[in-house]
Amino acid sequence: MAIFPSLPPYSVAMGAWERAHTMSQLSKVKQRRNQWQAKAKQRSDHHRSLRQQLARVKAERDQATQDLKETPTRLRQLESQAQAVAMRPKVDVVWLSLHLLLEARMRFRAVCRVLSLLAPELGIQRAPGVQPSSTGSSASRGCASRRLVSCGAGPLPTPPSATA
């Protein structure tokens, strides 16, 4: 033993070797476990990103199919709103006609002409026209007005259909 004076005896050296071997195995196990964990994290990150991407694509697809199903109803609704905006209620058209007749003192035929010019803006398909009068209506109207004048009621305003 003189050659290696610093070496411990054989029994002590065997224990040290076993400890070193055990430590070497433990370090290998730790290293392999760390490598396995790193690979698992990489794999899980990749799988997680794929799952998230798949979920996003599915959500977009479901939204697109739902929008596609709702499109005809939304289109009908928008068309009905567009027609509702373009079409005025009959009350407004009647009020305009009466306003032209009574306050602007226009004749009925003139009111019909004005309404036919404003028909697209008012949203009406066909403007009202002059209705044909029955025979003898002007004669009876003249007789009635003469009777009222003779009673002292004053002259009747000329009806719009008679002065056309």
C-alpha cells in the first residue's frame, strides 16, 4: 500500500464507490426525469395550443353556420324595415290631401296631380284619381245651393269635384 498512500482502505473505498454509484444513478434518474418533464411540458404546450386553435375554429364555424341560418330572417326583417320606412301610413296621405283641399284650396284634380307626382316619395303605388260623377249630380247640387241661398244661409262653398 505504499504505492497509493492517500487511498483509503478497501472496505472504505467500496463504500465510497457504492455511494458514488448510487449518487450517479440518482443523478441519472433526476436528469432523465427533468428531460421527461421538459418534453412533457413541450408536448402539453403544443397540445394545448392545438386544442385552443381547434376550439377557436369550431366556435368560428358554429358562429358562421348560425349566421348563415339567421341571414334569411335578418334579410326579411331589413327588407320589411326598408319598406316600412319608404311607405307612409294612409293617415299621412289623407291628411296631406285634406290639407291641400281645405287649406291650400286646391281642386280635387289638382290634389290628384300633386299626389301622383309625390307618389314615389309618399310610398304609394298608385295615386288616387278623379272619380267619375254620376249623371245629374251637378244639377241637383245647383238646386240645393239655390235653395240655401234663398233661405239666407249664404252661398255654399264649391265642392271640389264640381269645379274640375
